[in-house]
Amino acid sequence: MGFSSGLPLALSGATLSFWLAKVGVSKTDIGLFALVGLAYNLKFVWSPLFDNVAAPWLGRRLGRRRAWGIVTQIGLIAALLATGASDPAISPLRTALCAVMVAFFSASQDIVIDAYRVEILDPHRQGAGAAVTQYGYRIGMLASGAGALFLSTVLSWFAVYAVMAALVGLCVLLFLASPEPARVSSDAPRQRAGAAARLREAVIEPFADFSRHGGWVAILAFVVLFKLGDALAGNMATPFYVEMRFTAAEIATVTKIFGLAATTLGIFCGGLLVAHMPLMRALLIAGVLQLVSIWMFAIQALLGHDVGFLTLTIFTENLMAGIGSAAFVAYLSSLCTLKYTATHYALLSSLAAFGRTLLSSPAGWIADRLDWPSFFVAASAAALPGLALLVYLMRAAKLAPPMPGALPAAD
């Protein structure tokens, strides 16, 4: 399921941008295409639908999570085929609209898959589940990134997107073969209630329920800030490689292929870390490791063009980022009340995306005003507010009673 979740991301992002550039779409228009991904930041808006409304026809036969999973994947397949059938050289607007639908169904699929994972796993398996989901996600991104670009050298773009749609089709079979998680409460009381009561239950109650977390404002702020240092450094990584005069082949080999291997190893280590110690302590260790790993880029900037050290830099940074991702996903899962899993996880992951995108957007402005070593030291310093909030939350968690219905994960 992680593979199915990661697969569409590049198809409305980096891979699509490559296609646009190849057919001569202007840089201004390519830049505007980034807006098609807003669905990932806004998915919490329609996430209550998946907690409170059964999918038409399929809902009674397959259960809520499986039915919505299949519906969103069928929509994603159709959107991918429509995108591949469009011609951005003739009508970039049509391609953009199709890409918006890809992002919408992809974000909707994420809501269902995240809720399914949290609900189907016992509390002690959440860390392992988060790690395996991240594995699949990274492999899916590789398939739709490097895999799609390779296919484009021998196939038409419609055929490339059709192959990607077929891979999503295999994931439909996975949902058909999977069990339905047990529901926390039945739908009968909702059906008997009036429209206003059902609306309150669907839209207002999930957020009101989350606000019952002790220090919920600090929790949301932490979710936004935890990966900020990594995001700032990552946004400027490619310009940094270019200025250090690394070749395209060196960048591709070290940062993409070797980097993916380091990330998957980090995810595995993060899953082990979460499994063998209290979650928030594991998260603190992961956060400190993430911060320290950014310093490798500062040292690289002092050394200049050194492929051997670049390999060490990428290994260290991706390993620590993988550890942090596994622990972070497990933490987000622990914050969900089972009655509102889809809404809660969509809210939290949307906030995390906000931190990675909007808050990291000034990275170029900062880099223009500092030399590279100073920039990466500043990026690592941006991780400190998130770590400070985590220490505060760890102390508060020891004094607060557990949330009713939430997964017991905080130490």
C-alpha cells in the first residue's frame, strides 16, 4: 500500500515537469504546475468523508476502508490515463487539469491507506508498519521517477502513464485481498440523527476530539517544525551540487541510487528504534541525528568537489532522514483517535507537508545571502525549535492522562 501511495507523486510533479520541459513548455508555466499538488496540503478538508460516509455500492460489500481505497484507486487510474492522453505542447491547461485530478485522487488514496494502516495494526506494530509503508513509498517514487523517465526513452508518454496506471491496478487487487479493519462505532446512530448532528459528527467532532490532547497546539506546531531543517537543506541540495561542480552522472549515481539505498536502511533502523524504546524517546534521538547529519553538507562545502565525501554525506543524511521518517510516521499514527483515524492522520500529514513546502520556500533567499557552509549550519539550527517542542511534549506527556481511544505510544 505504501508503494501505491508513493507511485503517483512524481507523475504530477517531477516526472510531469520533465515531460513539460521536453515538449517546450515555458519555465513560467512549468513553475505554475507546482500548484497542482495543493491537494496534498488540503486533504484534511475532505478527509471526514472517509470516516463518516460509506462508498456507494461497494461500501456494504467490502467495508468502508477497502471500498474507499478501491474507489480512489480507480479514480487515480482514470486520471493517469487522461494525463497521458493529453498533449501539454498543444493544451497545457488540459494537462494541468488532469494532473490536478491525479493529485486529488492520490491525496484521497493517502487518507484511506494511512487510516487503514493505523486501524489494522496493533499498537506495538505501528513502528514496523510505518517503516514498511515508507519502504513501499520510496520504491513507488523510484518507479514513477527514474522508472518512468527510463520508459519515456522507448515508449510514448501515454504508454508511460498507462504502465503506471496498471501498477495502481495491481494495488486494487491488494485491497480486494485485504481484511477490513474493525470499526470503533457503528453507523446506525449517525443514520438516525438529523442532518445537523451528522454534519457536526463528521466535520467538527474530529477536530474537537483532537483538541482534547494535552498541549495540542504544541503538538501541531511540532508536526510542522520537526522536518524543517531537513526541508531547508533539501530544497537547496541540487543547486549546491551544481555549484560544487558535480556532474549529472555523479549526482544521479550518488544521490538517487545510493541515496535510496541509504534511506531504506534508515527506515529499517528507525523501525527497530521505535520497536525497542518508548516512541517519543526514539523520536528525540532521530531528530538529533537529523540535525547533525545536515552538518555533513557544511563540511562538503568546505571540501568542494569530492565524490568520495559526497557519498559519505548522502549516506549519512539519507540514513538519518530515513530513521526520522519512520519514527515520525509512527508518532503521527499514535496521535490518531481510532474513531476519526482518517481525519486525524490527514490533518497531521497535511501540516507536515506545509512545513516541508511553504516554510522551506525561503531557502533560496537565505542561500543567496550566505555562503554554503553558513547556510547549512543555519538549516540545522532551524531544527532546534522542533526539538525544543518535542522535549516539552515529552515532559507534558508524563503528567497528562492518555487520550481515550488513542494508540498508547507516548512515554
